[in-house]
Amino acid sequence: MIKVKLFATLREGRANEIDFEFFPGINGRFILEKLGIPEKQVSIFLVNGRDYSLDEPISDGDVIAIFPPVGGG
Amino acid sequence: MIEKKYLRNFKMLSLEEQERLKKTKVLVAGCGGLGGYVVEMLARLGIGWITVVDDEAFEETNLNRQLFSTVNTLGKKKALVAKERILEVNPDVVVNPILTRIEEKNAKEVVAGHEVVVDALDSIPHRILLEKVCEELKIPLIHGAIAGWYGQVTTVLPGDRTLSIVYKHHKEGIEKELGTPSFSPAVVAGIQVCEVLKIILNKGELLSKKLLYIDLLNQEYQKIELHF
């Protein structure tokens, strides 16, 4: 199982936390597509607190956190 | 003897620490929503020298959140208004207004000589430039950003390069859709000033390689440990 935590505006119309069944080769790009989140809405994609490329494979049991960009002053 | 105006800083600050603040130069980049609150709080703490960098003048759309914007300051340069305001609050503080935008060509010259820099800008490319220059000059950078109900703070020590990672795909954030209300800049600015103080006094735990992501809609505060 992979736990995906969404933050801020990414929660709109979605749950705060979503579980994904693990399969070999599952990656960030697949998860974003399943959640209907365009890549350009993602600022930080963390796997167990580490910055990951969307193409890197994710392991069973990993916890993912996805944040949109905040840039105002 | 502690000066009477700083009596309520005592004993959170010792007499020596209060004296230390007087000898400190802090640069605040941007004097809008975040920057106004940051400058005000630094001055009331007793920071001796505050350089305020901003080339804009106040306009009506600033009134919902920018502390130094009033009907009387509309049309006036933000950095000059900051100086006038701080003269009324704490005339012992030197406010050095610089009416420019930090760009590649002037950044090093503007930033050099300060002990801490505060990122209160509203443009992601300029924030990344500031991070680069602070790293070159080995100056800690306290970053804050807001969008609607949300905000974030991180302390970038030279070499951390946190902003280059956090903003690697983006030139603008969700604030373009969500706007910027009165309360989120105040919250984020308060946390930024607290980080400035801890750096100067070398105490407490900093948000270095950690991003504090603030969700005021749900009152959730995530301190994300970043391992880049």
C-alpha cells in the first residue's frame, strides 16, 4: 500500500489522504494521472520526505506528500 | 539598564541579547504584505539597521493586507513609507530604503553587508535569485510566501538551496488564483521574524532544510523535513 497525502488546494474535490495499491513500477506520474492532478499544479512531490522525480519508482509502504506552489508576498 | 521601550522584551531577551540586536543589520527584500509586518516587528524588537528594498508605490489594491498602506500613503514609495513609519515607532532604528528591485545586475551589491536577509518578495524567479546571491555571500535567508489560506516558511542556510528545489517547476504559485488576504501575511511574517531572531542570537531550532507549510483553513501546520 502507498499512502498519498494531499495539501492545500489539491484537496479540493479530493480526499486529504488516498491509499494506492502497490505494483512494481508505480511512480508519481501514474499517481498524479489517477488523481487528475496536472503536473503544473505540483510544487513539491515528496516520497518519505525526499524530493522525487515523477518517473522514479515508488516502493511498497512509501508515504507521498504533494503540495501546490505558494509564492505570494 | 534595559531601555524602558524594550522592557517587555525582557527576560525573553537578556540585556546582552538586546544590545546584540542593536548591532545587527537585516535586509528585507519586498515591502508588501509580508515585508510591512516584518519591518514593523524587526523595529519593535530593536534591530539596529533595517534595509528595505522595494521599488513600488502603494496602490489601492494593497489596502486589504499591506500594513504600511493607508489612504494617506497611496502613491508613495513603500520603502520610504516604511522609513517614516519606523521613525514614529522606534527612531533608534536606522531604516535604509533602497528603491529598486533586486535583479541579477545589482543583487550582490544590495545584499552584501547584512547579517540576515528576509525574502518577502512576490516573484518566484526573484526569490531564486535572492537565494543564489545569499549563498554566494554566505548570508542566511528567511523565506516566506503566502497564497489565500496557505503559507510557507523556510530558513535557507548557505548551501541548502531549498527554494531552487521547491520552485523548480514554477514561476508563479496558487496566489494568482486565491489572492492574498490580511491574516496570512501576518502569520507568516511573524514566523519569519522569529527565525531572524534565532539566527542572530544563535538559539532554538531553525527551519533549515525544513519547510513549514501552513494551512489556516484547516489549522494544519506541517513541518516537512526535506532531504534533497
